[in-house]
Amino acid sequence: MMITQLIFKRVAPHLRCGRWALVQTHLKQLMRTNSDLSEFRELFSMAKHIAIITGAGVSAESGVPTFRQAGGQWRTWKTQDLATPECFSRNPSRVWEFYHYRRELALNACPSAAHRAIAECEARLSKQGRSVVVITQNIDELHHQAGSKHVLEVHGNLFKTRCVSCGDVESNHKSPICPSLEGKGSPDPDVKDAPIPVKNLPRCDEKGCDGLLRPDVIWFGDFGLSHPY
Ligand SMILES: [Zn+2]
């Protein structure tokens, strides 16, 4: 339900009625009745506004771990144990190690064949006056890297930070994001936490703020966030 609401909130202004609604209805009928790709191709060729929804699988092809499959852990924790406001409040150093690891992985990953095909689809159809929007749960920017222009990141972005004090959101592609995380974040279960003091974790650059930064991604239970830092 939460994901559905987010998708509608972020996507609704970008979609138009008419042809989109028509195709969506036809697709529902098509999915109910058969799996004939030729019918899909026919409907696709008629569509003027196309939404492509992607998830972790498309980035797994690029070597970005999903953390949701069997054995998908960082050290001894699952994502659900790390990606929460409560965990960040209790142990921001551990959570930043986890996200530093993910940022570095994503920075060194290349778009997969699927990312590239979607970007090529958008480029080709835009010349015909048709629009393509990518709605993704992925936070790794690989759709952007592949060349997609219209990307809605419903779970946020690894390369944006949000200040827990003033709320300022900034793009940030530094590697490492701060000196104290250099060489940290190994997923090896035998590696112990590096208890980095909060003052040495990423901090806000806004004048007079210096608040703690967090990744600007959606966490489990991430509504009505308030933070003591
Ligand atoms: Zn701030």
C-alpha cells in the first residue's frame, strides 16, 4: 500500500489520461486472457505515454546486490535491520558504513543491457513524439547513467543526502562521502563496526547548521521522521 501511494503521488502529475488509461485497461485484459507478445507489441505501438516500472533485478545484472534475495546480507544484518530511522538513531555510524558500501558499489557499476535498452527506447520514441517515464525502486542512478531522461525514483537516491536538522537535500557523489568512511563498509560478516563518532560522519554544509546527514532514501517505517541530532 505504501509503495502504491508513493508511486501515485510521484507519478500522477506525469501521466495523462486518454491513451494511457486505454492502454492500461487493455493490458489488464491481456494479462488476464493470454500471454501473447504480439498483442502486447500491438498495444505498445499505439501507446503515446509509456511508463516502465523497474526493480532490483535490473540492477542485479549490473552487479548491484539486491539484499532481498537469499543470503542477501551486509555483515550479519538484513536491509530491514539497517534501513530504518530507529537503527540510524541508535547507530548512525553502522548505517553510514552500509550506505557508503552501497554508494561505492553503485559508483563503480555500469548500466546493464536492460538499463541501456530502456534508455534507447526513450530516445527512439521521443523522436516520434511519444513519452517514456521510468518508475524505479532502485536508488543507484544506473538508469540516469544509461541515458534515461525521465526517471522517478520512488525509493530515493543513494547520491542525495538529507540533513536531519534543517532538511536540506543535496546531490553528493563524493567518494568517500567523508574521510572517516574511507576504507570502511566491508560486508564481510567477520568485520566489526567502525564506531565512527557522530561528529565525523557526513555533516550539513548549510551555513550555521552542521546537522547530521542521512541518505535521502526511503527507509522502512520512514514517515514522520524526527531526529535528535
Ligand atoms: Zn542542515
